[in-house]
Amino acid sequence: MPIESIFATPLIDHHCHGVSPAELDWTQFQALFSESYRPPPPGTNEFQKPLGLAIRAFCAPVLDLEPHVSGEAYVERRLRLGAAEVNRRLMRASGLDCLIVDTGHRSNAIHTFEETGDLAGRPAHEVVRIEAILEEVAASGVSAEGFAKAFTDRLTERARDAVGLKSIVAYRCTFAIPQTAPTAADVATAAGAWLKQARTEGKYRVTDPTIIRHGLWVGAEICRARKFPMQLHVGFGDPDISMHACDPTHFTAFIAEMEKWEVPITLLHNWPFLKEAQWLSEIFQNVYYDAGVILNYGAAESERILREALQVGKFQKFLYSSDAFGLSELYYLGALLFRRALRRILDGWIADGYCSAKDADEMVELVALANSRRIYPGIKEAQ
């Protein structure tokens, strides 16, 4: 008997971003489903990859097109309908319970988390990105000596109505850094050097490990006090990362300290480190993980990827996320591909006698809703 509860159960998207309100042309649309900073090679386009095929196959009918229309026809139809209508259709077809939105990336180019929730017709909650607040404070004209306090005050203020914090430490300086809190003197020295360079160049992108470590530990104190989880981005993402040092096992010492503080750590995306994330979720009570955006990028291989993500992982530690940014297509596909893959996996387990239909329904409830409600404060059953 096929397991259908995954299609009837709404999903908490525990890690996502706002969508673009812009009317996106051929080039702009493609840029939002590429992780590269560069355009595709001459004579090619971004539709010529698994995610491009999935957009043409599954999103096209939501926009009143036949499956597998050309990329050009898809973008043309999108422009005719208008971004607002496209976003409403795809977001509302995603079957979400609520959205937990990271607001720290290119926030001037996308809808706010409240607006994104309105498009989906569902409640939305904010996760505050630590590095974005570090950069905001640095750009405020603060002195090196006053930086630490100004950051603590600002992060505390921004976290007041949030449900969690997030760090992209792996992106900015990798996980292979010292994991203790830096001294006040070290923070002031590092802030002085960073502020001097940033003000000369006019760019406030934080990469200094001492500054980021300070942000992590201040954030950890807030998480401990507020019963927040801390999200950590792992692996797959922008091209300016040192992938080998984004293995989350490099961060075991910090994770262990957070376990003592009873701060949940949610490891995001994790490809190609899905096995490492599962191991950490097995040995630490406070570690949760997801497969995130890689299901969209894998598309036709999403079932195989999800199988890998569930090889030894605990069902009560696995979360759903799309990591959708900019395009409502990524919300819709994230939910669709996740549901299709999970149904096929659970159907197989039932057929093989590995679990009952009741067991499968319980797993769906955990992954879709219960696990996120357990660790994110204020995430209750949506009406």
C-alpha cells in the first residue's frame, strides 16, 4: 500500500530565504539557479543540468505550460504572468506549514520574510545570520574597542523576535579553525585590523576567524538563554569555499560544547558530507541535519541522495529544508522532490517488511513537522 501521508502532511521549511520580486529576464532567471559567480559557457545555458530539467518538467504546468517546454518559453511565460503571480502560484502549491527564513543574504534584492510568508499564505519566522550582523556593526562607524559590545547589543536586539541564529563560518574561514572563544584583547586587535582594511576598501565582508569565533560564542550565549538552535551551513554552496575544510567533523569540539549548553545545532545541506552529518547526529544529542538544496540540484537523482542522507541517520534528527533563494521554483521543487523521494523510499521499506505503514507515517510526521517544532521556539501548529 503506497505511503501517501507525505503528500497530505504540510512541511516546515526550516531553512529558506526570501524570493525575488523582480521581473527576471533570461539571464537574470538563470543566475538565480546557479551557485557560480560566472555565466555558463558560451552557447550553453543553466537549463542544461538536472535542476533545469526539473523546472521545465514540474514547474511549467503550474504556470499553465506543457511539461518540458523550452527554457526560453518558460521564462517568457514567467514574464507574462508577472513575478507576483508566479511567486504566489508556486509558493502556495508547495504545501508548507510554515517557513523559517534566513534574512542575512542579499536582503535588499528579495522579499522580507514576512512578505515571503504572505506569498506562501503561511506563517514565516526569522533566523538571524551572525556574520550579517558582524558586518552591519562594522559598517556603523564603531571603534575597534567598542566593536565587541556593539555587536553583542545589536545581535541581542535582532534576535528578540527571531526563532534561531545561523552562521556561515564554514564559508568564511572554514570549520578548521580554533573553536574556543577569543579573548577581549584578541577581538579588539582583530577588529582594528579588519575595520581599517574594510574602511579603506569600502567592503565589510568578514572572514577573520577571530571575529567570526567571537560572533559564534556571543550567538551561542543568546541561543542558550533563548533556547534557540544554531544553524551551521555545511558543504555545497558558493564557489569561494575550501570544500575539504567544510566537513562538519572539523567542528566537533564546538558542537560538543554546545551539547553541554543544550543548544541544538542544525547542520544545513551537508553534501558531500551527508555521512559525516549523520554520524554527528548519532553521537551528539543536540545535532540535527538536513539534505537541503542538493535535492533540487540533484533533481532526478533526489531519491538516491535522500537514501544516502537516511542511511544511518536518526529519523528524529532529520529536518526538511529547501534552502530556496530568489526563485519560488526552488520552494516548489524542494517540497515536490523531497516528498516524491521519501514516498518511494518508505514504500520500498514497507514492501520489504522493514517497517509498517504506521512506522512510515510516524517517520513522515517527525521529518515534516515534529522535529522542527521540538527545537525552534514558538513554532506551533499552523492554522
